[in-house]
Amino acid sequence: MTSLQDPLSHLQSLEAESIDIIREVASSFQRPVMMYSIGKDSSMMLHLARKAFAPGPIPFPMLHVDTTWKFREMIAFRDKVASDLGLDLIVHSNPEGIAEGMSPFVHGSRVYTDVMKTQALKQALSAGRFDCAIGGARRDEEKSRAKERVFSFRDRNHRWDPKTQRPELWNLWNTRIGPGESVRAFPLSNWTELDVWTYIHLEKIDVVPLYLAAERPIVERDGALIMVDDDRIPLEPGETPQMRSVRFRTLGCYPLTGAVESEASTLSEVITEMLVARTSERQGRVIDHDGDGSMEDKKKEGYF
Amino acid sequence: MDPRFDANSDNIEEYLARHERKQLLRFLTCGSVDDGKSTLIGRLLHDTKGIYEDQLAAVEGASKKYGTQSGQADLALLVDGLRSEREQGITIDVAYRYFSTEHRKFIVADTPGHEQYTRNMATGASTCDLAVLLVDARHGVSVQTRRHCVITSLLGIPKIIIAVNKMDIVDWDQSVYDSICEDFKAFSSKLPDREQHFIPMSALEGDYVAEASEKAPYYTGPTLLELLETIEIGGQEQETPFRMPVNHVIRPDLDFRGFGGRIESGVVRPGDRVTVLPAGTESRVERISTFDGDLDVAGAPRSVAIVLEDEVDASRGDMIVASAEVPATSDRIAADLVWMHEEELQPGREFILRHGTRITPCRIRRIIHRLDVDTLESVEANSLALNEIGRVEIETDSPLVFDPYEAVRGTGSLILVDRIGNWTMAAGMIRGKATEARWTATPISGADRIGEEGLVSADERAARFGQKPATILLTGLAGSGKTRIAAMLERALFDLGRVAIRFDGTTMRKGLNRDLGFSASDRSENLRRSMEAAKLINDEGIICVAAFVAPQAGNREQAKALVGTDRFLVVHCSAPLEHCRAKDPTGLYAHAAERDLDGIPGISFDYEVPERPDLELPTHQIDPEEAVNRILALLSERGFLR
């Protein structure tokens, strides 16, 4: 074995790569913004951004696209983090969607996601004239993401076209864009779910308590365990929420996010459960199962 | 999900501690269409339990729709991502896959095998430490196999594993396996040396991928997965000199200024002497600052912020390097390009070049040659088409600070971006300064076919002329007496009945080298062409007396290698600068002082004093007659004059 002066573990290598990408964004773009979705990946990405610019502050704002259907605990967590770290946090919801009373229960997940997530995101990016949005997507999440670039090019309408994506060699990022065009940058591209959890554990990063098991009011819908987070969820006749010990592997809008039954109430226990798990994390997301290739279609429309 | 983790008996904290220390190996898979790449990766993911049940279920569903393995789950479908590709049954872009074992985390760059997708292979290869090249046992080493082998070599992947796949279809026939290995070795021996391994396997049935098998008793080596887990990796990038391109300057207040960047090469410690290039400012490392506190040592590929002891001005695009071993700086470089765009590259075209964190306009001065990847010959080319590879000379607006790609990947690589459309047009591997590359350029294919054996032997010439040919390079500052001594030496040889020709830096520029100026690169080229001519003259048995400033030690070494080490003599006219300036026989120094001219050796650029000349002539102390006598004595002593 070569004796290294400073041997890097895989997590240190991934961290170094992510920090380099985040710094690249800050140096190359006029108006960057970091997406903050409150989930574990966002929490980790925020942590990496703090590392990239320490001892200075993060030189760009954070953007949360609030669908108004997020878990209440997520919103509380978001506000606390923003205030503790003194973040420049922008929160945007689609005003037209709110005016129409957009609900996943009434309008279905496809329309709802388009209006409250995809359209809302485009509104916020256009309003802020952001030329680069940093997202926490990982290539291991879903098959169509395996070919996603670290710097993913979007046209004037925020659309992703597989044919216009540029080859990426070494770490020589091509960040050049024309007027009105933008880039989505993915510093976590090469992390896997297990890497993220291990890193969170190692670095003691705070995450939303919903990731840990607790007794929560649950109804079962098409086999998915849905948490009754507020009274906007229409209960079927005779349906009553059951208290069950559950946790969430991913966090999004509560009506679209299935819980898993679990007793893992600490981070170590969560990782233990994951190490023996037999299903992938996106399984809890209703959106990916709308049709074979559905993520690919949503990305073309401008979804992250 | 890790099969080696037992929730009942294993301690999670211990497991995590182990997991946190894993190494990372990035590897590339390549091979022709239908050689079974996707199946192999699917097999690796499946056998290392990197696939979840719902993904497997989705694949089983999709297998019925698109699958080619009737009945079984088609593991290839695990990795074929975009719908359009799945329908066509081909992979059209680089995809990245992840799996891990007890010892390592793996990032797999899965690249397609189509001829027209060289671009994707180069992309995937650029970040990899190892390549797995699949060969279909039925078809053997194909044009595609050779091509992929060449590209991985050009992109500097240090290790390669040749997976001879589909051995089940040829009944695990040893002779088939052996002949493929032999064919491959015969071809790869023409490329620079690197570590190579061969494994027979069936990705479809899983033999020798993750699980050992008895189907090939003649193969006693490890399975592919065992090899991937144990092959020595990493470290190379810490063994080369310290290099860190500045990515982002962190300056939260007046008390802190850190140069943020990723270390591309070497290690750095507080107290190290470093130089900021291209400015050339020296300082010492005061601190290596990170969010988690200062470090005592940091090595590639870590991202850090470096605080220097002095108030040094550096910004994004600059490079901080070890003062003891600085890289080359030049605005004229030679690079091998992988051309990635439908529109052909023509000489004269302008681009935006990115190298490290530096971004500068550039121009392609000329295409030196195209590489025929099938024959490995350099062929003449006026353009480069999509997926072609060629060597070009690039002129940049601001100078690049670089190492040759083969020495340091991170500081030897570049991309070219279209000025208007912003598309990434080419990837480049820097081979050196343009002029240095000229010294070692391989002749264009066909050049060796012309010409006939001479009918006069070297011995006959020596007998006729009474001499063995040599090139005597008189080097020294302007005004050191080279030209005068050269003229008198030629006269003396003539009077002795010998045959000599005299070259002079100035006279060469009147004809053969009339297109060259006085920049460092043009001086180098002036010397190179003159030495090519000297070589021809020596081949004819004639002595060449050559008076050139030849300020660069490297160029003099190259000249010696070109002409022939046994017939090249360096004679240093060592009069110091003050003496030359005072004497100023041609009025050059006075003229320069008046007009503020560039290009005066010893003033506007360094004259590198020869360390071990064959003869040193203190021309400020001895007269030219004495100098000539000493050279004649040297020629006799070395047996050039009888």
C-alpha cells in the first residue's frame, strides 16, 4: 500500500468534491440560490455549504418552495434552522395554486405536483432572476437521474433536454450560459442514501424528527401509510387514524409521503434498519410510480 | 442494506466506524455493444445487494416488456435509464452507478460502446482510476476493443481489467480465452505501460463476477469483485508536487483571507514555501483552514482554504504551488484533443478554454496530427471530426500554469467551450509547451516510407574527410564571442583540410527560420530546426559549428538527443553579462536600453548556465585564437579529428 500523508475515506472524498462544486457555483454565477427542502439531503447540503465558506457566511440565499402541504414539523424545523444559522431564507408558494385551493386529495398528485412544486419553483427562480439553483438530488435515487450532470443545463423556460446536456470531464465544469438560461447544480450527485445517513451520523447534523420513529396518527391509503398531520385530510366514512410507531425515509408533502413502520427512534437505529432494508427510499414517494419513466417526464417539465 | 451487517449481533457504532473508513474506487466499464456491460453492472449491483426489492420487481416487470433474456429478470434493465434508450435497447450517455462492499465504495461510470460515442467514454474515463474493458469471447479483440483500450490509455487510467465475457457461450474453452489475452497483450504493448489483469467470466450467469466458479479451472486468479476490492488504489495524486488552483477567495472580514480550492496534487503543511502563479509571488503557508479546524497536513483531493503568511494577491484562476517544484508556464501549448462536436475543428478557430479554475480565450494555431486509434499512427490532418483524437497547438490569451497530463491529471487537463453556444467542444490532455512538443513529435505516418538507403557509408566519409562528424554548439550570452569564435573555428578547420559548415542563430533566421520571432518558443523552434539541419549535415560526414544563444538547458538537452549524444558537444562561452554589455559588439545592449526591447538573453529572460559543458571558454579572459585552439584540442582528444 502506498503510504499516504493524508489518506481520505470515501466520505472525505465525497465531501471534498461537494465543497468544490458549491464553491464553483459561488464563483461562477451572478445570482445563485440553494434549494432547501428541509429533508436530510438538504440538511447535509446546507452543512457542506457552511464548510465551503467557513469561516465566512454562505454567500447566497436559500429557497424553500412551500407547497403548503408540508408536515408541520418540517416548517418548524426550517424556521429554527434559518434563525439559528442566520440564513437568508426565501419561502415561495404558488399564489394561483393557493387561490384555487390546490390539494393533492382533490386534484390528484400529478396536477398538484405540477402546480405547487414545478410551477412554483419556476416562478421563484424567475422572480429571483437566479441563474443557478443548487439542488440536493443524488444519482442513486432513481434510474433517470443516473445520467444527470453535476451542472445540469436548463433553457429559458427552465426545461431540461437530454440532448443539450454537456459532457462533464474531470472537475472542469462548464458553467457558461446565455441570457435567461440557467443551471441546476447537484453537489450531492455521487452520494448514496447510506453515505448521506452515515455522514449525518458522523457529523452530528440535525435532521427533522420525522425521520425517527414515534407514535403518529396514521391512515392507510392504497397500501401507503399516510400521517394525519392536520384536518385537511378527508377521512373516509368510518375511518379513524390509528396511532402507530412509524418513521419517514423521505420527507415531502404529507399526503404524498408514505411512512414505514419502525421502532428506530435514534439515528443509529435508523441506519441499522436501513442496512437490513429491502426497499429503496423513493418507494415511499407516490410521484415516481405514476408511470414507467415518469420522473423523466417531470424533469423535462422543470421539476428538480 | 448490507448483507455483511447482522442487526442482531453486530454493533452499529462499530459498523459505522468501519464504513466511515472505506476507500472510494471510481471505475469505468467499456466494451462494444452487446459485450454485456449493462448485464455485468446489473450483476455487480445484484450480487453485492445494491438493489432493492422494489427495483428488482420493477425490472422483472420491465423485462416482460423490453427484456432480451426471455424468462429471467434482465439485469441489464437495472442500469438502462432513459426511456428512449430502453426502447432502443442501447445506452447513449454516461451513467453513474453506486455500490459498496465491506471494504470499498464504488462509483461506476457506465459508458456506451458505439463507435460514435468516444466522447462519452472520454467523459467517463476522465475521473476514473481503473477501467474494466469487456471483450465478447465469441468475437475476440475487435476494433472497438482496441479503440477503448487506447482511449483509456490516453485519458491516463492507470489500471485496466480485461473481462473476457460470455465464456459460457464458448463452453469455457481455454484456447479461446488464451488467444484473446495474447491478442490483447500484443496490441497493448504498443501503449505506455500500465497494470493489466485478465478474467474469464459470464456476467449473465455470474461466474467470476462476484462468485468464484469452477468452470474455468485454468484460471486461478480472483473474481472481478475480489480484484476491485483489493487492487491498490489512490495515493498517486499525493506523490506529485503540491498544486492547488484557487477556486474561491474567502474573505469574511479584514482579519481572514483564505484561498479556497481543491488540492489537485501533492500534500501541503503549514510552513511550506509556496508560489502563487502566474504572478510568481512567494510566501509560506500559515494555516490550512477548514470548518472543522486547522489541519497539520492536507493532501489531494481535499478541499481546503489556505491562509498565507504574507499579504499576497491571488484570485480565482491562479494556482498555489510548491515553490521547490513549480509547473511550466506558457501561452503556447501542445495538447491531445478528443473532439466532441458534430461541427469539425478547423485550425484558427477560437474558443473559451478552461484549465484548473482559469478561464481564458484561446485559438487553435494548427493541427499537428490526428491519431489513428486503430493503428496508433500519427496521420496528417487539416481538421478533426466528432470523436476523433488529434494533437493541436493552442495559443491562449493568458498563460497557463500546467504539468503534463501524464504527470498530474488535475493540472494537465483542459476543456474547450464554444464562444457562442457554450457547448463543451473538446477535452484536452496537455503534453507540454508547444515548442517542446515539437522536439519530440512523432513523424506523420508515411514519412518513413520515402527515401532510399544511401550508397556511401559513414566509414568511407570519415576516411575521405579525415574526421568523424560532430555538432559543436557554441552557447552563451549575446556578445560573449560565439559568432567570432565560430567563424575562426570554421577557418581553422578549413585550413587543416577538414570539412565544416557554420550555422549562426542570426543567419538561420534569414531563410529557413524567417517565420520565427524572438519569443522563448520561437527561439526554441529556431534551435530545433537548425539542429535538424545539423543532424543531416553530420549524417553526411560533415562537422557543424553552431553558434546559438540556446538559453534553455532543456532545449540543449533536446538538441543533443536529436543530433546524437555521441556527436554533440556543448561549448559554453562564459563571459558574464557585465562584460558582454560593456563590450556590446553589435550595439544590442545599447539599443535595448534605448528602446526598452524584449528578448535580450540574461536580461528579459534567464540564460540557464550549462551545468556540465564539454568545454567552458572564459571568453572575457582569453582571446578568440586561444578559444579556437582549445576547441581543436577537444576535437582531437575526443577522436573527431585524426
